[in-house]
Amino acid sequence: MENPKQILFIDADEKYRRTAESALNHGLYDCRLCRNGEAGLASIAVRIPDVVIVDGQLEDMTGEEFYMRFLTDPRFRANRDVPFIVLTPNGIRNRTHYYNLGFSACLSKPFNASELVEFVEDVMVSHQLKMEEVNCWETIREAKDFLERVVESSAEAIVTTNTRGVVTYCNRAAEELFGVPFEEIVGKRVGSFMVNGNADLLKISALLKKRNKVQNYKILLLKRGGRRIPVNLSLSIMKDSAGKPMGTLSICKEIGAGQFAEYDKNESDRVTAVVETAVAVNHAINNPLVPILGNAQFLLQDERLPQEDIRRRLRVIVKNALRIRDITQKLANISHPVTKEYLKGTRMLDIEAST
């Protein structure tokens, strides 16, 4: 069974103290009663309540003064989120003033036992929801601060762009890489930092459109003063909560000029080999495929062939022959091959992702 909620009720009027005692002293609640502010503060010092109910005008101070004493007392520094309910005479409309001070709610006098219980329960539920929201935002803020520290501490340049290719953020490593401050990077088109400008940007955009991410892409970037910087670039598409693209995230790592030149030569040789192989495969497959497809289509057009089972099989042959033809045409048009894992340790050409 849950421990009873601790309620502190402070009021000089004995009638209302008796009402609170009868309403809030049972299994769910443990109500402590005080007649003035000093006794109330002493009671809080002994045990922090879950809710404080204080009259707006006590014998020794006002409810507002009591609340301010509580907030400024170093003994209660860790418990300043305790909800306070102020009791006000019926007809006095100063709720806004109390809410601005930090009170959780105002309860008008007179009230009966059932009204008091219902009011306290509503306040406790509302306060719990409020604290959950506060904790949620605090967690989000801490996570955001942590991620920002990670990004700013990264040794590799990190750049984000919107869907139009305009830089929206860069870290300190990116400032060092380009040799310009944050203010001169953000708001510029990312293509302006590439040696081949929009030609490089369009090529990368085409790759991203097909793959959603690009890894270990070698490219030359421009540093202030015109110096060319060879980098290893990895990009991915950023999406919003609805899955709609909202820009790109890029990570750049500077590499040696020799490494870039070797990659450029190897990449050129690899592309040439793949393209030559693709053309050969296209030629070797299309030669026998043309008569197979032609004869199958001719037979389907022959009305003297009544058997539906044979016609169904011919349609399967035509369908797959057309599919083979489409694949060979894609092979012949490849200029930038992309591979994917086929079996563990074995890779194969990704025809759909290749351009």
C-alpha cells in the first residue's frame, strides 16, 4: 500500500482546521494542522509535505509572506516544487496575483469536506503532470546539451544543410577545415566550398537520392585562399518526424593528397573495368535474348494456339525476357558503380543504386 500523502493545513480558524482534519485524515492522506505561519514553517522543517494549504491571512503573517519565507529558507532549497494552495475569502478575485507568485491554486472559502478533498486531488494530479513535463523538457535539454558538446568536440568537420543545399550548421572543426568563421559558412550554398562547385553538388545529390547515404566519398574542397583540401566525405539524409527529408548531415575528414590521387586512379580504373564488363554482358545476353523474346511474342499472337496453359507459360517467358533486357540496359548505362554485400565477405554490383 502507498504511503499516505502528507498534507499541511495552516489556518487560524478552528472551524476550517476541523473540516480539513475530518476530510484529509484517512488512508490516502495524513493531514497536519497549524494555526499560524511560524508553526507551519517549523512543521515543514520536520517533514516536507506533498501539499501545503495556507490561508491568505494568518495571525502572524499573510499567506503570501509565508510562501516567500518558504522559498527563501535555505532549509527548503531542494523542495521548492511543493504545490501551495492559498485559501481566500469568497468574492475576492486576486487569483492572478497568487498564480504569478507561484501558488498552484486558489480555493475560496467557505468550503466543505468533500470540496476540499476533490480540490486537493485535482491539484496533486495537475502538479504531477506539470512536474513530468518539466522533467521531460529537462531531459531533452540535457540530451541536446550533450549532443552539442559531442559535435563541437569532434575532430572531424560536421556540416548540415537544408533541402536547397544551404548550410544550416557547422562545428568548430568545419571552421578550421574551411579557414572561415561560423558566420561565413552558415547561409552559403555548400557547393561554393567544393572545387567543382555545383557539378560536385549535383553528382552527390544524385547518389543520395538513390542510396539515402554516401560513405567514404573522396572530393576536393576549397579553403580560404583557394587551397584545395582532399577529404573523405560521408553524407546521410536527415528526416523529420514524419519521414520527410529536411536536409543532409555531412562528416568530412581531411586526407593526404597522395591518398586522394591513388583513390582517384583506382576509382577510375574500377569504373572503366565495370563499364567494360557491363557492355560485354549486355552484348552477350542481348544476342540470344532477342530471338527468344521475338519468338515467344510471335507464338502468343498465333490464334491457332488454343491451349491456355501454353499461352500462360509463354507470357511468363516474355515477362522475364523483358526484365532481363531492362537489366542489361541499366548495366550498359552505368557510369558510377555501387556495390552491396551479397554474402558475408562477398559483394555484388547494386544495379539499382548505380548511376
